[in-house]
Amino acid sequence: MILTLLTGVWSALAGPADLPLARYHAARTAGDSLGAWALAGDALKADPTDWRAHRAWQAELERLGATWWLDAEYEALAGSADADLRLMAAGWRSLRSGTELVGAEGARVEAIGLVTADLALGRGAAKQALKALDGVVSPEASALRIEALIALGDTGGLRREVRDATGRWPERVDLSGALWRAESLALKTARWGVLDAAAASLEQADALAAYRAHTLFLTAQDEPLAAAAAARLVQLGEVWALPSRAPWTSDMIRDLGRLLALQSTPAPPPGGTEAERARVLAATARELGRRGRHERAAEVWRQAIQSPALSAELLIEGAAALERVGAPPEELIALARRARALSLRRAAMPDELPHDQQLRVETWLIEARALRRAGDLEGALAAAVAATDAGAAAEVWVLRGELLEQLGDPVAAFTTYAFAASLGVTGMEERLNRLYAGPASAADVVGAWPKPSAAPVPSTVSAAPRFPVRAVQTRQGAVDLNAEPLIVVAFWASWCVPCAAELPELDKLAGRLAAQGIPVKIVAISVDEQERDYTRWLTNRELNQLIIGRDPALAREAKVTGIPSTWVLGPGGVVLAFHQGYVPGDIDKLEEELRSAAAAR
């Protein structure tokens, strides 16, 4: 009877957005994208001034690449008469720009503290987050303090915060999960009796309490209790088939891949979702390729590709690995078209994600090369043209020229090679001399060719003769792009597969140039919107020569449409060279350009 009364009190203390948010996280965990979208909206309607609801809404629209929608929505909120709604708009602006919160005047002090702390945690500033929460007393504030203390490795402070929070708000059993997120004797001692108390709450007809208990059990990795909480939620009419274990993390998947690469017959461990098992197979294939076992890697990629849950990025990575070992053209074409269909789901968005555009370029290039091998030269040429229209790098014009040669059109082939040369593609002389039959020399003809800025080529190649130079913040301090006589700006992202191969090579290049006294700075700028994605990717990666920072706003200012993209800049931001995409050998070409540019100064 007492527990029943307490449950009623606990439910009354819950915020209006708490249950919709619990359902939202359940839908997201269960992989129900449409349900998550709707529930994020429900949470916003329940409490338009709850920053947690706004973060859920932002996450869903960012997954769709619809930041334009969010920009418009928060621009409207910025003019609201409600100071707390204006705070939500200010929070979005700060999140987008990576700057301090501005424009929160008049809002509730507690709300300002919560938003400021969440933004600080996103930037990796845990101490700043704790400072923002001084004097703020609420379960939401305790949840943020817990995240900050975990980030700082302060297990003593973590234990005290959990003890104080659960004593003040006993209904928030999910906060106790922090006791399982770090290891110390004090934390292990504090765990005693926590799970039993949370299990007792499942007897009540309270969906929110069951969701919170389920979260705790997942964090504690107690599968039987997590399964019991999931079953109780179904009894209470909640519709999501929640897991009884925590999802596999990226680090777990990577480590499993390394382990399975040592086995003769790799098989992911049981219990994972289809998507997780496919990602483990992809990680295994990647590790086999890194070890030079390309044929074996191709076999494992074929296993992974069977999963309908594989992402477009991994499909393209698998297709590239299969192409390397001479897979049948029809297999590569099918993979390219499947990946393109996945990426095209966001094609209508006004603010489409750059990696979706780059993915489509890669799919067209793989298809063009496969069709060429299959003898369908007309189809291959059409695919190469589509790659150009999608924003492919200048080198695609070489492929187009080769196809025109094979089709028996030397005039069109010469024209295409000449245009490639005018865009800065090297090694065209032999091709041009072979095809040219006029009274002048091929070099003279190319020298008189229209400049790229006047030619109908993709904007990614020619639209910006000057780069938007300004100061950028990096891990090594501020770098003024305008003050450097010769500098390389390389845009990358944590989700970009080619970037992971390019950055170590850029790091080696930076070391070689520095050792030889060649004055070139190489600045690698992440376009990741979230600080946590950027910092997590860099963890345990040895990149000691590169200057590394995160500035998605700079990528938008430079009108970057695909990554990786690399810009060689002279004084005042004059673009000396531009490369989009990455294949082995690109760094050699970049090094040649940099040495020539440095020698000319």
C-alpha cells in the first residue's frame, strides 16, 4: 500500500515531457525511426521549454539532414515573447556554431544552467558544465552532473552525486546506473540493493517507472531483469520490443572484428541485432584488408552485404574492397545501386548532408568502372557523367576521356583530356599528344583552353577561387588561415570512411615536410556537428603532426559539398589546388603540388 502511494507521488513529480521522452528513447533503441520522430514531437508538445525534448527533436531532424528545418524553426522561436522559448533558440544557435550561449536573458536560471551544461558537455568541457549547474537542483541537473563527473573520472564525486540524487528523488532509479559506468570499490559497495529496489517498482502499474528501471538494468548489464522490465512494459500497453541488453558500442564492434579476423571462419557472437552482426562482419573484413588478406576480406564482405541492415557507407566500403579483388561487374553494379538508393532518401532535403552527396559520387564511379569492365561503354560513360554532376573530383574527366577513346571519338576524348588538364589534373601530356593532329602543339591548345571558372563544371571544382580565410580553433590553438603563405585545409568527419584512410597519410606528409624545412601547415578540420563524435573518433589515434580542429561552420562557408575535400591555399585564401575524395596515391600528388608551390615562393 505504501509503495503504491509512493508510486503515485513519484508520477505526479514527473515532468510533462518525461514519459514521451522515455517512449522516444525506447523507440530509438528498438530501431523504430518513425515512432521516434513522432514521440520527439510529442515530448516537445508536452513541454516546449524542456531542452531534453528539443535535443531529441534536433537529433531526429539531423538524422534526416534537415538542419534547414531546425534553423527556420528556431529563428521563429527567437522572436517569441516567452524567454524560455528564446533560450531554446539560443541553445540551437550555440550548438550549431560551437560557441558560448548568447541570448538567454530573462529565462529561468535553472533552464539556463541545464542548457549551458549540456552544451558544455557536448564540447567536452566537463568542468564548465559543473560550474553551470551550481545551485541548480533537479533530477535533470543531477543527470548532467553525473555525465560530467564520469568524464572527469571523479568516482568519489560520482558516488556522492548518485547518493544525493536518489535520496532526493527515489523514483529516479535510472540515475543509479552511473554506479555501473565506472569501476571503484566505493562504487561497487554502493550498488548493493539498488537492483532489488528497482525490481520491486515493476509491481506497480507505472510505465515511466518501468522505463527507468529498464534503463538501469541495461546499464548494469542484468539481462534477466532487463527482460522482466521489457515484459512489464508490454503488459502496461507500451508497444516497443525493448532489448534485454545494452547495444554493442563502436569500440566493441571494432575489437570483435579484430578478434574474428584471426579465425578461419569468422562468426559474430550470438545475441546481437542484425545490424550489429553486420557491422561486426564489416569490421572483420576491414581488419583482414588492413592485414593484406584481400581475398579473405572480400569473402567476409559478401557475408556482411547479405544483411539488409547494412548502411550505405558500409555498402560502398564493401564494394570498393570487392572491386579491388576483381569481383564480377554485375555484383558491383548491384551494390552501387543499392547504396545509392539508400543515400537518395535524403536527396530532396535543402540542406543535404555532405557525406550523402559524396556517397552518390562513389556509387556512380564504381558503377562506371564496372560497366566498363562489362563492355557497356555507353552505360559507363553515362555513369561517369552522373558522377560529375553529383560533384566528383576533377579526375573523373580522365575516366570520361578514356571511355570516349574506347568509343572511337578522338575529338571528344581530346577535348575532355584538355579540360581535365585545365582543371589541374597532371599526367595528361602523353594522352593529348597521342590524340592531337592539328597544326599547333597540344600544349599550346591546352594553354589556350578556357579557364575552369568559365566552363560548365561542378561548383565543387571551380566556384571558389578564394577560400573564406579566418581564424579557426584547433587542439594546438588558434590558426589564422589568412596569415599563412601556404596552408592545406583538409575537411573530414568521424563517419567518413575515406577520411580514416587519408588522415594518417596527411599526418605522415606533414611530418616529412616539417623534417625537410618546407613551411607548410596542414590543418584537418572536422565537419562533425557534435563535439563528442569528433573527440571519440580521435581517441587512441596517433595523429601528431597534423593541426586538428572542428569547425562545421567553416565547411558551410566554403560551400563544401563532399568529403574528404582538401584545399591548398596561398596568401589571402587563393585556391592553388583542390581535391575531393581520396584514393591511394592522392597524397603523392598533393606532396608534389606543395613542393612546387613552396619552391615558387
